[in-house]
Amino acid sequence: MQQFIDSYDFKGKKAIVRVDFNVPLNDKFEITDDTRIRAAIPTLKKVLAGGGSLIIMSHLGRPKGVDAKFSLKHIVDHVAEKLGAPVQFAEDCQKADAQAAALKPGEVLLLENLRFYAEEEGKPRGLAEDATDEEKKAAKAAVKESQKAFVAKLASYADCYINDAFGTAHRAHASTALIAKYFPNDKMFGYLMEGEIKAIDNVLKNAQRPFTAIIGGSKVSSKLAVIKNLLGKVDNLIIGGGMGYTFIKAQGGKIGASLHEDDLMPDALQIMKDCKEKGVNLSLSVATVAADSFSNDANTQVVDIFNIPEGWEGMDASQESLNNWKKIILESKTIIWNGPVGVFEMPTFAKGTLQIAEDLAEATAKGAYTLVGGGDSVAAVTKMGYANKVSYVSTGGGAMLEALEGKELPGIAAVRE
């Protein structure tokens, strides 16, 4: 039975909390962006304030075994600083029995990187490239079998379980989906997870109209399922970024050297047909900022989206396109944005994406509910200082995408069961 963090009694209890402390580190192992750590602090402080003790677990990077550069020891001091409490460190997440047992109310223990063990992801490691199907099957079965002991050990440290790692909620990993069953009456979401779930429900279940989805990024293939799921829900669909050129070429347009996916052109045409049948206003770029090379210093020109010269490629949305989109955005009551509308990592071609961020901030100020997700979209609102001027900024790119596809996320389902 799911519990709720605000009403749960933590007094004298040990809480094992799955967080997403997969933060970027520089070559000196210094944190370059601590957003994910700061996002989990309210949940962690709630446990301590309630008289409980904390066992924090997370992954960092994608190690293929024990690897010092992916050790969570690099972030211990920073976590302690943000939490305002000393943080002990367990050098092996599977050998922390004594440290966990000795925890007193108000004390904190951070476990070493969960992914130092293959059992966390449930994927075999070290298989030879020429391994047979039978060998692969046997290796996977062996990891799955040992995974039970791995999860049981983690669960043995605590009295209750909190999942506050939305960034990994779409993964059926040991610490996100399997451990919850060991706490049938003492499992719950942290504040971050509660916020993410509410934000998704606000756009997929409780959206006020007009409802607009802005979908950008480089490839149609990565967002196809999202678009299909949203078609039955939105009033307006704005498609920008590299994925837009597949739609233009599918209609017979000349797109020069622009990024596109020929095999997705039938899907693009079907989406256009479905939009028409469902009464969804589909808005594509009408013109683009084209460049003669994929470079920040390239020569540029604004051209009609259907007539990009040979050797030139679309790199950003034109002002005319942005004006059209701004009108739609400011007339909307619910807006979701995932993916840039240009090559945002190059300053020359970041204008369109930054303009979308500014428009969302303005729409929010007018009373619209705005949800932003996806690495570049989040970077845009953060860079412009608008992260606090939209309704919600999601911490999970992949998890948010799968939620928008209409999928039930394993990390959420496990707590709700």
C-alpha cells in the first residue's frame, strides 16, 4: 500500500531513498551542475526533520563494474553541504550492513554507486562479442537470479522506501522497480516524484484548453510515439527543429542538406492526415535560418522552408515561424515543450529555442500551465533565467518522454501497487 511522505511517521525509522545524483563532473571530479542534488533535498530533509535516518542510493554514469571515476565519494561533501548534515559513505552498496544498523535518528549514509553491480540494471557484463544466443540467455538468467539477493540486501538496511528519482523511473532497475515489494506497507514517492507525476497528469489528464504541444529535436523517430499519443489530446501541435525537415520533404519540399529521415516520411504524412481528421492545428516552420555548413561560424540566409538551396541546411527557426508560434502559445492555457527548435548548442542558431523559452514564460505569467522537459529545452529556460517563470521543469528526459507516450513507468507502478 502506497504511503505519502507528508503524512508518514519517520520517527526512529531508517528510510532508504532512491535519488538521481547522476550529476556531471569535470576532470577534477567537481560537480558542474548540482540541479539533481538540490531537487532531492526537500525529501531528504523531510525524513530527518521527522526523526528518521537516511540511507541514500543512486547511480552515477554508466560504469561497467567498479570504476573510481564514477564513485559517489566525489559528491559526499557537496551533498552534506546542501543537506546541512554530515554524510557517511559506504564504499560498497552491498556491504553496508553495519553502517546502516548503527545509524541514529538524524544521521545520513550515502551508498556507493549502485551500477558498480550488474544486478542493478539486470544486464550481464563481460560477454564475448561472439557469444552465442544460448550463452547470452544463460548470462542474463544468472544476473536476474543474483538480482534477488542484491535487492534483498538493499532492502534489509531500512524500514521504509522512498523513490525520488524520476530520471530513472522509466527503468525497471533493482533500486527503482524491484525493491518496493520489500516494503508493501512502507513505500512512497518523494516530493520530486510527486511533483513530476502531478505535472504529467496536469497535461495528459487535466489540461485546460487550448492545449498546445511544442515538439522539437533532431529526429522524428525519437518522438513519433509521443506525437501519436498527444494527437488525441492537443488542440495545437508545433513541430520544430531537425525533425521538421522530414515533414517538409515528405510534402515534396526541397530541404538541401538538412537533417531528415526518409524512412519516416510516410509517418510524417500520416501525422499530417491525422491532425486534419482530429481537428488539430499542426504548425511547421514556414522559413528557416539556413547555413552552408554545420558550424557556428557558417554563412547564413533565411529561406523558404520548401526551397532550401543545395548544400545548405536548416539550422534554426525563422522569425516569421517564431511569430506564428508565439501567437499560438500566448493563446493557450496548457503548453508542453520537449526539444529545441534549432541547433541550440551553437549560439548563432539558438535564437529560436531561446524565443520559445521567453514565450512560455510570458504565457505562464498570463495564467497558462507550462511544462518543460528534455535536456535542451531545460537548458534553454535555465540559461535565460526562466526556469522559475514556467510552471514546471521536468528533471527526467527519457522518463518524461515515455510518460508522454502514455506508458506506465516501472518506478511509479512499483510504488502504486
